[in-house]
Amino acid sequence: MIRKKLAIIGISLVALAGIMMSSCTKNDENTIVPIGTEYYIDDILSVIPDTLQTAFFAAFGDVPSGAIPPKIEGSYVVDPKQRVGSNMAVWPLNTIEPNTYLRFTKQHNGIVTMDFNETTETVSDTVFVCGSGNNFAVYFIETKDYDLGWMKRGVLMRGKVTADGLSDFRYATVVMETEDHSGGQFGLYPTGTYFIYKDGDGLASNLDW
């Protein structure tokens, strides 16, 4: 009899654990988030080198924080993509660049799969997302390989989820490290260079691509 009771208790505990684990897949107020807001803030700041943070955030603006981001899944286009900030005078501002295309899928707690099409290059990776309400921030560090060297850069995005797309969307790239085998080809991208872009009409629209 005691053994039967113990077996029933064991089964109940396993079932309870399964329910608790399944609740972790939700992205709402009931989510069990294994990492706190401090983790997100620290990680976002790690994308921006210490010496740049004051000037960068003055130009980029506030970044949403929080452990329960909105659902950002979907496909979007930044059109027109407008360069609105840089700490390199050689790069003129208010320049229109080729569109950037974004796709977010498989969002789970603080991560999301992102397809990022910038000019002729498409990158697919798992990146971090944080935020609260309809406001979000996406951030990651990537290494871009070229024939004559490589570049490590931090990327930070922010915006607000709406029915039509991502409003007030902007993103930035920050050169964190380079290795130049070109004899100076990377001279226009020294470590610490950042570029800030926004959607010129204020909305990264929904678009299947």
C-alpha cells in the first residue's frame, strides 16, 4: 500500500514538473523566465563598447528593457532605410541606403530566430529579444568575414509592434573589432565606428519575402 502511494506521488510530481516546464514555452505574464531583466540590460550594453555608450545612446535613444517582450514574429522591410547617425564624419547623414529585410520566427522567452537581409547578404541566426508591452529591443554580436579580413560588430534594434509592422523602428551597427589584410581597405570602418538607421516613413512594414 505504501509503495502504491509512493508511486502515485512520484507520478504526480513528474506530471507537475511537465506542466511547469511546458509553461516556460509561453511568452506572457505567466512565463517562467530563467534570466532576469538585469541579464538583458548587461547584454545589450555589451554590444556597445563602454567608451561609446554616452554618445551612442544620446543619438540612438532609449532602449526598451524587460523580461517579457511582445511577439515580434513576422516579416518586415525597412523602406526607406535612412542613415541618421554616425560618429564618422566621412559618412554623410540622411542618406538613403538599399532596403533591409527582416524575418523573426521561433520566438521563445528571450531568444528569436532572425533572418537579416542587408543589401546582398542574408544572415540567419538566433538573437536576443527583450522588452515590455508592445516595445522591444533585439540585439546580437556577429562576425562578418571578407576576402581581405573580418569584422566583429554589435547590432541593436528597437521599435514597437503594431498591426501594420514595427513602428518607430531603428537599428544600429557598431564595429567592435577588425582584422584587416587588405592594406587599409577597412580604414573607413575603424573600431568604435557606429551607424544608426531608421525607417524613413516611421514604419518597418509587414512584407512577406
